[in-house]
Amino acid sequence: MLHLIIAESELELPPESILDHPAIVNYAKRRGKKPNEIILDSTYHHAALRKLEDGERRGRPDIVHLCLLNALESILNKEGKLRVYVHTRNDDVIYVKPETRLPRNYNRFLGLMESLFKEKIVPKDLGLLRMKKKTIDQLIKEINPDAIFVMHEKGEKIKPWEFGKTLAEFRDPAVIVGGFPHGDFRKVDFGKRISLYDGSLMAWTVVNEVIVNAERYYLP
């Protein structure tokens, strides 16, 4: 089983300090929601984000959306060889069942995430997505992988197909991909750092490369 963690993802509700900002208030009003019930999104809330620490990297739920779509629609997932988790900057962990079919439409995805933050489990009858307060360290302890790899542009250089072969040498490895647009991890200070390319790659591209090359060795 390959465990994929989208870590320190910029997926959150607006912090209290900007709940009264016009960009937040007006957007929430258009959506028919309260300001503390919407997902922070730099596309709509960039003016409010200037008021926040790390504002230039926050409000990026689109990264989570694309990573999850790629992972859940992969052959590796369809064959039952993949488990996916989303860890956020505020230490919320989303457990994603393999059979989950996320909305392709981005706005519908935002609505789903807003429901998840409110209800902690969606849909109630199936529990395809569930959220718990948990640090990345606690999640790793729970998964208990026999190897941990952190995808990092300054990590050890390795060709993608060679990394797939390396993953297959372990029974339950975990691969951590940053769910933020730029910068470095703030809380992930463990695991072996790996780079698949001489340069930066988008998170969803890294997810694709990891999964496709793992499939070379995981699938019969």
C-alpha cells in the first residue's frame, strides 16, 4: 500500500482576524453563507490575504483539488493500492476513502470542503471524507509506514522510474507532497527528501509522477 499525504495544504476557513474584511464579507454574502463558513481562496480574497502572515502562500484549495483528482482517478487507486490523506496548515487531517469521486467542478469542490469543515464527515451516510484534528506527526504515527519520503526540490535527485522501484521495496511507504504554492515545509522535518527533477514542479505534477511510476512495480 502506498500512502500519499498532501501536507501543510493551504486549505482553511478565514481566520478570525479577517472575517470582517470586505473581500470576505462580500464573497460570503454572494454565496449565501456566513464569513466563517467559506473556504479561503486567493482568487477571491487576495486583498484580505495581505493582512495575514504568510498571506502570499495561503488560500490555495485548488492545489488540493487537483492533487486529489489526479490521485483518486489513478489506476493505482482503482486497484486498491493507494491511500490518500490531506493535512492542512492548521492541523486538520482529511481521510479520503478510495471510492470517493470528487466534483470536477472547482466551485462544487469548494462547497464540498465547506460542508466538510462544518460537519466533519461527508456525506453522512457514506463518510467518504472525514476530518479530524491531528498533526502531521500524529498522522504518520497512525499510518506507521516502513519508509517516509518527502518530495522536495532540494532533495536527493532520482529519476521518477527509479523512485517507483524504490517505493516497491517497502510494504507500506508514505510519500509526502507539499500542498502549498511555494516556500518550504514548516512542520515536516523528518523523512528522506527526494527530488524528481532539476527544478520546481507543481504539487499535482509530483503526485502524478509518483503514482504513475509506482504503478510500474505495484501492479501485476
